[in-house]
Amino acid sequence: MTMKSPPVWRDALALLSVRLVAAQLGLVAASFALFAAWLRLPDASVLEVAGSALLALLIVAGASLGETRLILGLAGRPSTPGRPVRGALAIVAGTILWFAWSALIAHLSLPDELRAGLWNSRAPHRLRHLLTFQHILLWLGWMWSTIQWIGGGFIAAIVFTTAASASPLRAGAYALRSLSFWAVLLIGTTAAALSTGLLMAWLPLHGLWPEMFSLGLRLSVAVIFDGIVACLLLATLGVCVRRANPSYFASAGTPKDSQPRTTDAP
């Protein structure tokens, strides 16, 4: 009898922990601090430019290797020789692909004001109060944002499974078929974007120093919430990689076909 596996999101919540969020935020903070220090390096000579380029490569390598270690831990995979390097290269390639995809979406969305004006002018008179220029422009923005994050989901699944799974095609297909993964991606990113925008636009205090304190507090809350959403998405992908492993179903109660019999068949 085959035992039904629990939903992916439930196992992902079990993997989500304070330690994971702290490690992810610590890695981001350390990378950001090193990047800010790198921007202040002088570049007046050839040696300084070469040193700056070398330091930039070291920062990228350290950040990608650190992220690979977190990914391997979530996927339950050992850090065998060569796997961290493969994961780091996959993260770098995925980051480049994400920026290229974002640039393409930004380019395609440039004529949105012309589209909104055209569709508003062609709208029936009885729908003019609904199909206003501002509404159409807002809906187009939502559409492009959704398309951008769906593409980001494909990139994240490919990068994660390439870094963590011995069978990235099987694991990637499992992740892309998972409703929990897409729900966490779309609902989580929407909630993170809306909450961050509302927190940054909220001005509860007046005066320079009270407002600076309020800004630091609101920014900290937004970063922690965004980090939790990112870690939940990583945990969801980690569960997908674990379940894509054939041994998962055997351990869940379904015997393998090669399992020896207790008695000989007649």
C-alpha cells in the first residue's frame, strides 16, 4: 500500500527555522558589507584595478559558495568534492540570467503608457469608468510583474536543482509541477513586495532623528520578512529535491521492486 506524502509546503515549513533565516540574512549582510567596501577601493593605477577585480571575484565566489552550502543543507545532500563549485557556478549563471530576464521585461513594458492610452480610447463608453488610463496601466504593471516572477521561478528551480540534485532534470520537473512551489513564489513575492512598499511609505514620526530611527526599524522588519519568504521558497525547493530522489518513496513506506522476498515464490 502506497502511503500518501504530506503536502510540500508542510515539509517546507518544517525545514524553515530561525537558524536558516539568520544564516541567509547573515550571508546577505556580509556580502553587502563587502560590496560596499569594494566600492570605496581606489582605482588610480593598474595594480589597484586588478586588485579590485580580484576582490570582486572573491566576493562573488564567497557569496555563491555560502549560498550553495545553505542549498545543500536544505536538500539534504552531502557536500562532495566538486558539488559546491557546480552550485556556485549555477548561482552565478542564474543571477546573470535573472538580470537579463528583468531587462527584457523592462524593455517590453516601456510602451505601457501608449498601450493604456490606446486601449482607454477604444473602450466602450459604458466601461470608461472601469477601463481608465490609470487602471489599465496598473493592470499592465501587475501582468509584467507576474510574468517576471514566473520566469524567476523557472530560473530558481533550475539553479537549485542543478546545485543540489544528482538528477537535476527529475528534480527540476518535480519542482515545476509542484503547486506549493508556485503558491509560495507568487503569494510570497506579492506579500513581500506589498508589505515592503507599505512600510517604506509609512511615515509615523516627524523630525530628523525620530524619522531615521523609524526608517531603520521599518527597514529591519521588511528585511526580516523578505528573508523569511526567501527561505520558505528555498525550503520548498529543498523538499522538491528530496522527494525527487527515488529513495524518498521507499523510506516513506513503499518497498522498492528490488527488495528481497521473505519467502521463496513457488
